[in-house]
Amino acid sequence: QEEGRRGVCWGNYRYGGNCTTIDFSHVTQIAQNRFAYAAFSASTGTMQCWGSDRYGGSAAAGGGECAAFTGTSLDVSGTTQIIAGKSAFVALNKNAGTITCWGLSSQGGDCSSVTLTGITDVYTNGVAFLALNKNTGSGECWGNTAGGADCSAIDFSGEVQIFSTQSAFLALKPGSGQCWGNAAEGGDCSSVDFSSVSQIYSNSFAFLLVDDANLPQCWGRSGYGGDGCSSGSLQGFDIYTTSRAFAAINTVSGAAFCWGQAGYGGICDGLNFLGTTDVWANSRAFVAIDLDAQTGLAWGSVTQGGNATAVNFPRVLHIPTTVTSTSQTGTTTVTATSVTSTVTTTATTATVT
């Protein structure tokens, strides 16, 4: 909450490249979707937006008041967290248990139908949102109808973790799992055995479950990771994802198994990962780096990072990408144990520092 903070934006001004009128001096949170930014100041209780007003930005040049779907001012005082979907924002006031939404109404910008009180958590898969009251075990969804806006049949009571693809959700409890949303992209898990779950992973189109015996099950879109997962043990393998593929890599033996769309890294036959120290992914390609040997292997889309033959790899400390790392705790909408590229809400044509 230091005063005197400044922000500089560049890129397409329609989608967040112009923030010249935004006061960053008291900003405590910044969130972004594909086309807009939102910045909250806790000390003043105000929200400032910039980028496309249709998607939750501001109609004012350089940014200003957030564009509510109703055209009225937003009540965002007491906001404790901003949750960004692909085209909308939600401001959660955890102390009051309330939410305020704005942006594209068909993808979550309109939550006027939500009657849930005492809201403790909000999740999104990008096109739909889920509000939970974990104290009462109740939840409500809204947003894209085909992408998970109806969760009326889901039981959220007890210990539950939430996972997602780009158009489906999974509510995981000890010994059971419930899915909803787009059935072809993970919303149908009726054939999945949840009796023993060690890890859940997802990309944009499919889920992967690894049980306590290290055996995998996958479901979702065929050819995008929803089928073709190994029937053998994944003990000793680490899991990574692009938006349409999975990679299971054992750096001790050098073995790997990849599945999903080939152009997104779903094929890694013939590659030896022995000595790999770091694996990174963007939405369409993987790279595995041996820091000691200063070498790297890349696969996936050759025009999107899947060809590193002309790259030398000195001791790389960090590879920045537009993909956010996520956790397996269920506190975020997409989970994995390493840097992944599943559903991303990074503004695609503008940058703020």
C-alpha cells in the first residue's frame, strides 16, 4: 500500500495499452482478462478499469470507471479479491460474503441471478463462475450456459476442491468427483473412478487423474488429452501441460510419455530427458532444459516455441511466459504441480508493469 506507485501500459489501446489516467498510487490488486484490466485500491475502496468496456474495461480513454453491464456504478467497497475470467470480472468481498460482477454478461459479467449469501470463494474456468459458501456447503454458478453456468445438481457439502478446463468444472471430494459444463471437454466424468485420487491435472480441454497407485485416468476432448493416457504406472513421472496436450516426464530414467494434439506437444517420441532439470510450457509447446549441460529440448508447434535448434541455453534462471503456474490445492481454477498452460486470462495485446 505504498504511495507513489506508477504504472505504464503499452500495446493495443482498445485492450489495455493505454492507462494514462489511472492512479496507481494506492493500488493493492490488479487483475486482467483477455481484453481489460481492473485495479483495486483498498485504502480508498475504489476500482479503476481500462481496456475494452464491453469486457469490463472502461469507456474512458486511458481508463477510469469500470464499465458495468447495467451502465451503473459498481459497489466494490470492501473487495478482498478480484477474480478474472476471459471476458468478465468478479469482485469478492469475503467479509460481507458478497460479489459484484461486470464485463461480458454471457460469460459471467452479470451475476444478478445469484442469491447465495456468505460467499467464501469464487472460481472460474474462463467463461463461467462458481461461488461457494464453504461454511454451508452450497454453491451457485453463472456465465456461459454450455460452459458450466448450471451447477444446481452438484453437491458442494463437505471437503471439496474445484478444478476446471476451459468449459467444465470438477468438484472433488474424498472418494468422489462431480463434473459439469461442456461434456466433451471434461464435463462428463461418469465413467471415472474417484475412489483413490493422488493428483488432478487439467489442460484447456481435458482432465487427468493420477491415483494412489500412480495409475492415470483421463477424460475430456478426444485427441486433446482426453484419451490416450498411459495405462501403466506414472511413478517417478512429473506432469506438464500445454493447452491441448500432456507430458509425463521421468528425469531420472529419461523416459517420457506425451499425448494430446501433436502440434501442441502431444508427441515426444524419441526424445531423451535424462538430466533434465527444468520443464516449461506455453500454450502450444514444451521445452526441457538441462542446466548443467546447458542444452534444451523443445517440441510442439514449431512456430510457437517447439523448435529450439537455434537456441543456446546458458545457465537459465527463469523463462518468462504468458502462462501462470498453478497449484494442486484446488484454490485456483486449474491445477498442476508445475508451470502449465491451461486456461489463461492474460491480456493478449497489452502489457502493464
